[in-house]
Amino acid sequence: MKVVTCIAPVNIAVIKYWGKRDEDLILPINDSISATLSMDHMCAKTTIMCSPDFEDSKFWLNGVEQSLESKRLVNCLQEIKRLASAEPSNAEMLRWNIRICSENNFPTAAGLASSAAGYACLVTALANLYGVKTDLSALARRGSGSACRSIYGGWVQWHMGCNPDGSDSIARVIEPSIHWPEMRILVLVVNDARKKYSSTTGMNRSVATSDLIKHRACNVVPKRVTEMREAIKTKDFNKFAEITMKDSNQFHAIALDTHPPCVYMNDTSHAISDMIHAYNEHKGVNKVAYTFDAGPNACLYLLESEVAEVLSLINECFPSTVAKSDYLRGIPLNIE
Ligand code: 2P0
């Protein structure tokens, strides 16, 4: 028997991934950029066992048995096994059945990047199990697009690539977290229920029906990626915050431009964004950036020096949000 356990962290995008050009290979229509959070806070943990004594293979997520027929899981397993079979000593183990046990220490599918951490973790655990040494970001991408960014720590760019086989659609580090050690993230859990429509459904519907998404992918994101890379490299928080908030808002504008629309933010989300704009205006410069994924929960980027003041404001204005948020500790970025 062989057993491996891995953990993988969540990432929060500042330039959003929304829309695919290839559903099976999971190839995006634009580059995206994110920061990977420290492993101590929000992460997925996966244990995989394989043994000649297992009569079948099984998979549990948060204690609930899942189908092993999922196309994405099958794609990841097939690709890893194909790579592993290049090593003759793996031949026997590749015939053994496996048991996969995954859990998240935060709400699953509530728009908190659970599939990103989950598939990054699964692929890393499988690669360790079979001794596969390759670029894991391309493998994680086959499970869930955003998972490719969680393979690396710090500031990460998912390059959309242009090869039809997806071989250049990979994640690369822009800067390690140590480059901007004062950066913190506050996650405000507005609602931890499962989202109304999955990201996969929402983005497919956007590609099929939104005019704005084409303008974003072709004319907005390429310039924004260059500006965001520069803001990160020069640690220009004011610019970083402006781009982050504008990109979040454009993503939600596209969600609304989708037919029928995908409504992810709620009144509390909008009230949080109003509060951040009022705070920044009061300071005369952007000190906090909000970003919202496919759900109502807010992620705030800010520097360590602002955490205490912003936390007290959130306590004052959104006490019920605070009660639901175990993550209000000013999460640093992952150091690996
Ligand atoms: C992101 N999101 O860049 C964006 C922002 C949600 C909003 O990546 O279909 O769960 O599995 O590739 O990775 C969510 O998309 O979608 C996502 P699939 P995924 O973080």
C-alpha cells in the first residue's frame, strides 16, 4: 500500500478568469492574475491511498462519497497515469485501485475558490503518489481552470496560451509573496451557501450570450495584465487597488450582461464595496481593494498597516458578516 497527503491553498484573482475557448481542455479566453493565500487559513487537504487489496476505487469530498465518473476527474487521472506509465517501475502500482479523501476547511462552492484548491491538491497528491515530475499547473487546469494558479505561491499569472492542445496554457509566478510581505487579504463571508449557478455554467452562458465579454477578452484584459504586473512589481498599491476593483466590477457587469443574467453580488456585497470606496476617498488614495468572485462574499486586499482600522470598520458596519467569517485575521500570502 502507498499513502500520500497534500494540502493546497486558495487563490483570489485580481484579474478574473471568465470564459473558455475549449471546454474539454479548459482553455480560457483571457489571461488571469491571482495571489495564493497562506496554507494556514483556507486550504484543501487530500489523502490518496492505493493498494493491491482495494477491490474498487472510491472518492469522498468532505465525507460524502462522489462519483468517479466526473469527466474532469477522469481527465486528470488519465493524464497523470499516462505520464506515470513512462516509468516502468510504476507498472504494477498503476493497476491498483485508489481511495481519494478530500476536504476543505472553508465553505465548498460558495464562491471561495474551493475547486481551485481542491484540484490543485488532488493533482499534487496524484503526482506524488506516482512520482510524476512535470508542470502540475497544466494538469490542475484539466480539473478546474483556476486550480492551475493554486499550484504556485505568491503572485501568479495564468497565461491563456495559443496552442490548440493547451500545452502553453500554464501558470507562472510573477513575484513570490516575499516581494510584498505586507500584503494581507480579509475574506468577508456574506453568505456561505452554495452559489446559485456554478462558475462553469455561468461562464459558458456568458461566452454564448454576452457582447461585453468579447470586448473584455480582446481589448481590456491584455492591457490590464500589463498594468497589473507593473503595479505588483513596483508595489504600487494605489494602482493595484484601482485595477483590482475595476476588474471585479467588469466581471460582474459581464455576469449581468449574460442572458439570463448571473447575479452573484447581493445588497451586502454592494454595501461593502460602497464602504471601501468611502474609506479610500477619506484617505485620499486607495488603501483597500475589494474583489468578488462568483458569489456575494468579499475579498479585501490591503496592507498590514490598514488591517486594524478596516477590521474595526467592518465590525461596526457589518457585524453579521463578521460573525460568519472565520477568516478575518488578515491572511498573508503563501510563502512557497
Ligand atoms: C477567477 N473564477 O479568476 C474567476 C473569478 C470565478 C470568478 O476561476 O469551469 O471554478 O472549473 O474552469 O475555475 C471560477 O472558475 O471554473 C473562477 P472551471 P473555475 O478566480
